Amino acid sequence: MPTGTNETGRRDWASDAVSGLIVLIAVALAAAAAIGGFFLGRDTKHTQAVAASSSTQQASTVDPQVASGAHLFVQFACAQCHGDLGKGDVSPDVPALTKVASVLTAAQMRHIINHGLGESANPTKPYMPVWGAVISNTQVNDLVAYIRAGLPAVPTATPPQVPQGQGQAVEGATLYVSYGCINCHGPNGLGGVPNPQAPDRSIPPLSGQAFRAQFNTDAKIIDVIRSGSVIGKAPIVSMPHWGGIVPPDRLQALVAYLKTLK
């Protein structure tokens, strides 16, 4: 065989060997990556599972009665006056609740929730409403349990986030819930909540012709929100004085929402 042919054969063989080696290395790297990915995926899933389990265990350790009280504290707008987790700093006329358990008995707390508290004759001062005809005994007991437990943070027991940049009516619709208006005046302002000791025996709706006739300007609506409607002592449900709690821009947003109702 000629010399040139042997040299060409050797070059082809060497080239084939290098190509084969490259293929083997590529296969090995791919296999290593697959194995590493498998174990990394298992480790990630394991970590996520442990975290989820830990979160579930943490949430499940909350006493059910205390958890219920935490959600009621938000639902009935206690947080709007007494501050997040009852820490205060909303109004100088509304106390924090963090030390109440060491000052008041459970019976005294229940009495305050049911009968209200504050200067009912002075509309410039916040007045805690009479909740006795609206909140059940079970709910009152749960609220007391939550306060006596130190008002701990409970998952999801937080006020709804108020939308921004979507118009005053959208903002007002959320404020209607977060300030607890919905608890007394009903969803969509339709009313229907009993108030047996009041002249009309129910809490008035915030929609309809009668409401529109009585409160036919924005100023009149804002005035009644600010001053409340304390028409007597418990067990009559009274609308609290919101003047020292709700800032002016939010009052305008509430009016914008109310004007959208039927």
C-alpha cells in the first residue's frame, strides 16, 4: 500500500477516535446533568414540602377561638380604630388594646363590646358603637379570647388591601368593607340588619329613594359619617363617630361608592 494512503488512513482513524471521544464525553456530561437534575429536583421538592409542612403546622397551632377572634377583629373594623393587632396609634382618643387584658376582666370586655364606649354626645370624638344587636355571643367571646391571648398575628386575618389608581368608587367599595359599614348597612348598602329598639326597628339602608332624598349632597353624607348617629343607649345599635378615624380623602371615596348604589 502506498505511504500516502497509510498516512491518510491514520489521519482518518485519529479523527474518528477524537470524534468518538467527544461523543462519549458529551454523553457522559448529559448523563451527569440528568442525574444532578434528578437529585436537585428531589432536594428542591423536599425543601418545598418541608417549608409547606412547617407553614401548615404553624398555622394549625393557632387556637381556633383565638383565630376566630382575630378575623372578627378585622371584620368588625376593630383594627381600623384600635390599630393593627390592637397596637393603637390611630387616634389619641382610641386606646391600644395590648394591655387591656391586664386591666379589664373578660366580663368587662364583653360589656364594652355589647354596649359601646366613649363620648356619645360629642361627635368630634370617636365613639365605640353598640355591637350587642349585631354580634353574637359566640363572636363576642371569640373577640375577648383574642384580646386576652395578646392579639397575636393570625394568617389571613388582615384588612383588605385598598386599591389605588382605580378611581374613588373602587377604593370606596373596599373601604365600605374594611371600615365595617357592610356589617350594619348590608352588602351593596341594602340594609336589612335588625335594630329592634330603634324607631324603624332596623339599621337604615344606604341606597334607595329615601336615602337619596335625605342625603342629597356629598356634604350631607360626609357629615353623617363624621358625626355618626348615636340615637340612644344600648341595646340600640348606634353608628359611631368616624370623624377622627376616616381621613378626608377616604370620606370622599366612600361617598363616590355610595353614589353608585341602586
